[in-house]
Amino acid sequence: ATMLKGMNLSEIMTGLAASGKNVKDMGAYKFWQTQPVPQFGEEGKKLEEGPLKIQTVEEIDKEPQPLVAGFDWVTVDLTDDGEMKEVYELLNGHYVEDDEAMFRFNYIPEVLRWAMMAPGWQRKYHIGVRATESRKLVAFISAVPVNIRVRNKTFTTSEVNFLCVHKKLRGKRLAPVLIKEVTRISNLDGVWQGLYTAGVVLPRPVSTCRYYHRALNWPKLHGCGFSPLPAGSKPQYQVRKYAVPDGTATKGLRPMRETDVDAVVSLLTRYLARFDMAPEFTAEEAKHWFLPKKDVKQVIWSYVVEDNNKNITDFFSFFCVESSIIKNNEVLRVAYLFYYATEAGLTTTPDKPALKARLNALIHDALVLAKKAKLDVFNALSLMDNGLFLEQQKFGGGDGQLHYYLFNYRANPIAGGVNAKNQL
Ligand code: MYA
């Protein structure tokens, strides 16, 4: 969660390598300088892309590194409601906050299940640390397998997420131990590359995106300090500015169904081919990531446009992750734009005005649907083709950035078009 500060939209960042105030000297990254990741200082040169370090499974330790006395390694059983609740509570109290500590992600079990039990998931990748005496869960890290294409090479990665250390155990170098453990587990499965995002600058981002926010419920966003009242404006002007129609406008738009999966995968694969870095979806993965699960709180919303010939010509999706408003214990319901694709982007001679018009129509409908779903704000990153609609759809630049990283893979900087799944 990041603050809306009404910054200049022309500053959209697409894939600029990290630079400036947040970067420590390489020597200050005591842990990261020992890892197979690109280091600062070699930017600018065009590098041969590929793995940095080649190993075999035989070389990998069969046992985890010992933890300091008083703590034990565990794997967490997310199919067990009690253990799921423990992960939820650890993250709810100790996971990512904005710089001013006003908001903290509140990943409810439905979202955690969606994110960490994707096709190919295994329990051994839900790695926890418990206090030996109290059995309290004090740290966690997880990964799911993701096939990613970087330019013309495709490989399997462990997509790492939900790294969290209890506030009382911070600064004790536990995070590197967790990272080494998820690396070891991956390596034993023959997975040598990693994929992750973070708000912090580490050696060395492959791409950097900025967060944009589009108010849906302005009074609530203002009330909790997310959206300031611009100088010279009045609350009612803001409410009017962000009002959306009651119904969608795109002809043929409807919720995605299971029978659409193959058509969506085909469309999305062709659309994502336009970008330098993107995940590859199997039908099973598309089903998991895009279709809401029955009988649980809805996490993901996906829509398609079906034309008169029953072809799926367009697709978009967004998911919801709540953020706790720390001062009053309420929650903001935050929509995140997920994947989208449109035939308008796939003509043989790229027609940018047509693509721009179509994306604006689709995202406008997405805003209508998100509002209907009672979501308070709609977030998007400066990636894919988002620069074509952010301004027109009244998104404002936030002060948060998201850095994308590859582990054990050297890649030249990528402008836009990265794995939006990693917004999680
Ligand atoms: S990003 C979300 C991370 N979580 C949070 O921000 C939640 C709130 N914060 C915390 O829980 C703690 O502050 C964390 C650090 C756990 C973040 N990614 O133990 P320490 C480096 C990577 O003393 P603590 C997400 O989940 C830091 O630069 N490294 O610090 C994706 C320093 O190293 P160096 C990080 O504050 C995670 C060292 O840790 C991060 O107690 C992807 C200090 O350790 C960070 N977000 O704990 C992980 N923050 O000395 C990498 C700090 O070198 C996966 N550090 O500067 C790599 C791929 C692995 C798979 C490979 C497969 C082959």
C-alpha cells in the first residue's frame, strides 16, 4: 500500500534500473554479495543472458542449515485450517507496511491459498520457523513453481513470496537463512532460478515499476489518509471525479467461465509474446489463477469479451488484497490489475491508437466491476501496456515502487512487460 500523492503521470517508469537514494554500496550487502545475482556496477554493458552459477543436485546439502538455539525448522501444512491461521496471523501482524506505517497487507486465508497452492505447489516450499518451547510460528518463506520466459529463453523458477520475520526477531540475519533454505529446497528439485519482487532495492532489479492508484471510494480513502484532498479542491469534486457508471459498456463482456480457459490461454500467450519477460500459462494454471473458487470469499475477478462468432477477443482480470488501516483496525479493499489481453494488440501492423482505445474501454469496465464488487481503490503498475490508459482512467502515481528480481540469472534490463502475478 502506498500513498496517493498526485504525482506527474508523465514520469511513468518502465524498467529503469534502480538508482539513487535507496541503493547501498555493494559491499554493504553482506548477504546478497555472496549470492548468484547480478551486482551493482555492471549496469550499462550488454551482457550475455543466462544462469550465473551452474551446479548439480549432488552438490546440494541434504539437510537445512542449523538455526540458532531455541528455534526449529518446520514445514507448514496450509491444508490445515489451524496452521493456515498461524501463517495468516504472522503476516497480518508483521508483513509489509508502507513507509509511514499507516497500512499493512492483510492476506486472508483465501488469498494465501490462491497464491501459495497454485499448480505444482508442494508443502516443503511452505517453510516456517517455530520457537522450540512455545511452538509459536515466528518466520516464514514460500515458493511456487513458475515457468517464465525472458526474451526468447524459457525456464522454471521458484517464485518466492511471503518472506516474513516476526518484528521481535528482526535484524538478526534470519532472512538470509530462510532465503538459503528455499534455495536449497528448490535446488534439490532441480530448480536453479528464482523470481521475486520487493519494495526494497537489492542487487539487482531486472525491472522497476511504479504503483498507480485509481480511487473508487474516495471518501473512505481520504478518511484513512490514503488520498489527500488536492489543494484548491473540495471533497464533492473528488467524489464526482472518481464516479463510475453503474453498468459496463463493452458489448459481449461477461465473466470468464471454465469453458473459456483454452481460448484465454491462447489469447494471453499471444499477447504476452509482445513483452520481454512474462510467465507461461498452462490451462491448469490459467484455471487456478483466473477462475474464482466456489464457496469461498472471492479473490479473483476475470472477464472476457465474446464476439458474435463466439470468439474470445479480450480478457482482463483483477484480484483483491485487503490492507489493514493500522490506526483504526479497518480494512481497505484493494483491487490489483492482473493479466489482460486483447486482439486489438495483435494486429500484424501494430495499431497503437486502436490498442489504446480498446484498453481504455476494457479498463473502464474493470473499474465499474471493481466498484460493484465494493473495492475501494484500483492499483496498477507501470508495466505491460498500462501507460496507454493510466492517465485517461484517472490513476495517480503513488510513491511506492516494485522491483523485479531474478535469482541466478543474468538478464539485461527489461522495460515494462513483466510478470504481473508478482504484484502479490
Ligand atoms: S518481499 C516481502 C518481504 N517481507 C517484508 O517486507 C515483511 C516485513 N519485513 C520482514 O519481515 C523482515 O524485515 C524481512 C527481513 C524478512 C524482510 N528480500 O534477517 P535480516 C536482506 C530479500 O537481519 P530482517 C518477498 O517476500 C537485507 O538486504 N532480501 O533482516 C520476496 C539483508 O541482506 P544484505 C531482503 O529485517 C522475498 C538481510 O536481508 C529483503 O530481520 C524474496 C538482512 O537480514 C527482502 N524483501 O528480515 C527473497 N529485506 O546484508 C529472495 C531485507 O545483503 C528470494 N533483505 O543487505 C531469492 C530466490 C530464492 C529461490 C531460488 C531458487 C533457485
